[in-house]
Amino acid sequence: MVKQLYLFIFLFLNISMTYGQADTVRLKNPSFEDTPKRGGEAMQGIAGWFDCGKINFPSESPPDIHPNGYWENNLPASDRKTYLGMVVRDNGTYESVSVRIDSFLEAGKCYRFSLHLAKADKYVSQSRMSGQKVNYTTPAVLRIWGGSGFCNEKELLAESEPVNNTSWQINTFEFRPKSNIRSLTFSAYYKTPTLTPYNGNILVDGGSDIIRIPCPGEPPFVVESKLPPHKRKKNPTPSSPVNKSIASIDKQVATAEQKAFKPKILQELSKNLVKEGQTIEIKNLLFKADSATIDRASYEVLDDIYGFLMSSDKVVIEIGGHTNNVPTEEYCDRLSTARAKSVAEYLVNKGVHPSKVQFKGYGKKKPLADNKTSYGRIKNQRVEIKILSLNS
């Protein structure tokens, strides 16, 4: 009977482990949707997530859910309605949250995951050391830990660069766990090495699915075609000499096109004309009504921006969305941010490094014309490029 019990447990665990693996892992509430709340108001936690401060620093308040003007931060969410705000403090404490995943990440396999990160340019709160009000704006980093349960920091999977951008930026992380992972913990932390703790903040939104990717040296994953065998194209295999030759030629052509870049629509994007701080309206950019879905007719102008970004390793831009004043402020913030994000994602998906593109929704806050006229309302509903840096 005992042997049968052990056999049953072994088979149960083996089946659980087998079916627990997945090539795509979805997080619970990846964009931190909840009622906006701060500090002590958030004691009930964030939907789907556990506040690790209860364990690590029980005397400190939990992370915040924005936006609602808390700590003088008014950045609109990058994805849906709300997002997470975490801080590091000058007394050596920091905030972190944890989530349990339904399917474990397998040891030795490689994964990719992305988040939208930003820093609030104002995050005014009390210093734990001086008792005075200070601005928590020193750049912090985001650490992603893997473990076996809530707040279990078994191994550091990934860490961001210090987040100093005050508009949203897509950050992509790739990692290879050394052990099977059943939980993730996101921690705000100090840029290391540092001699003394400091006050800083980090904003987190728009988490993606966690996707299995080939590890270095592994062949690309093969996706089975749904077409019948007689209709499938017989392409060269990824490792064949013919395929390598084609890839090499494509790369050479792409490099030549980037060096010889000339804008077709946005003539202002000439490298000899642009200046830091300059704002350029994206002409011929069309969206479906009340939507962030880009019309295919707009791809040509977006390819101008792509070519410009690829022609220089140093340029960094912000995509800014704007609306007229007809809808509510919340709606305007959300639509303008969603449209700016759609443009940023188009560029990143096409091959632009995420560090070169930031995005932000300004809603109805920066009109160019009088909203009392139809002409003015049309002019105010726009998406712009701002040249943040040419030398970074």
C-alpha cells in the first residue's frame, strides 16, 4: 500500500510538472488594473499581486496604483487605465510586488518578456531620514526575481538599466532560469554600486506574455503550417548555405538603405536639419475613429521615422499623442497614449531598439489651435515626434 501511495505521488508530480510547462505564460493582471490608491490606502493589495513589503519592511507603506495625482505624478497609464508605482528610500527600504504564475518557467530554457517603464518627474513624499518633503526622482532600476512562491527571490532573472525617462519606454528582457520558476517578483532597487541609499521611483505598466525563445546555439523554433502539404512552400532550412547567403544579402541591402536614408513624406527628418528639442508633427498618420488602430495607408510615413532612427545609433525620440477637448480628460489621456504607443510598437516591432523610442499621451493639455472651431479641433488631434537626444 505504501509503495502504491509513493508511486501515485510520483506519477502525480511528474504529470503536474509535464503539464505545468508552456511556451507562453500569461501573468495575472499584467497592467496592474485596480482602483487608484496610495500608501496606506493600498493595504488590501493589488489585484492578482502580493505586496512583498509586508514581509521585508512591515513598517513601510505598500506600492501605489496610479494615476490620480498621487505624489504630484500625473503621467497617464500606457496600457488601459492604471499602473504600478514603486519607490526606493533613503533608509534602505524599497518596494516590491510578486505574482504566482500558472505554468512554471523551465530551468535551462530561454524566455522573452517586455514591460513599459518610466520615471515620474515629480514624486513628492517625506524623506525617511530627514522627515522633510523631497522629490523621489533619482533613477532606480527594476529587478525581476524568480522563485517558488510569493516574494521568493531565489534567482535574479533580469535587471533594467536605471530608468530616467519620464515618458513610457518599452523594455525587453531575455533570461534563462537555472531552476524551475513558479513566481515572479518585481522590485524597485538602487543603481549599484551605490555608497548610500537614496529616494527614487519607478513606474511599471503593460506587461507582455512571457514567450519561449531559442537559446543561443539552438535552431529556430519550427511552426507547423496549417496548409495542406501540397500547398506549402519548400523554403531552404535556416541552416542551409542558400538561406545564410540570402540573409547576408538582405542585411547588406538593409544597411545600405539605412545609410542612404531620405525621407519621402517627413522631409523635416533629414539628419542635417533636426535639432534636440524639436517637435515634428507626423503627417498622413491615420487611425480608425476613436481607436489606436493604425490605418495601413499610414505605414509609409511611419517607415520614414523607422529609416531616420535606423540611420543613427544615437538619436532618441518621444512619440507624443494629443487630442482635442471634446471628450473627458480621462478618455483623452487614454486615447492619446494608446495612439502614441501604437506608433512606438510599430517602430520597435519593425526593428528599432526600444531604448530609442519613448511614448506619452498628453490628452487635451497642449492644444495648437482654438478648440471652438472644427479646424482647430482637427489640428489639435495629432501625433508628434520630439527629438529628445542626438548624442546619447
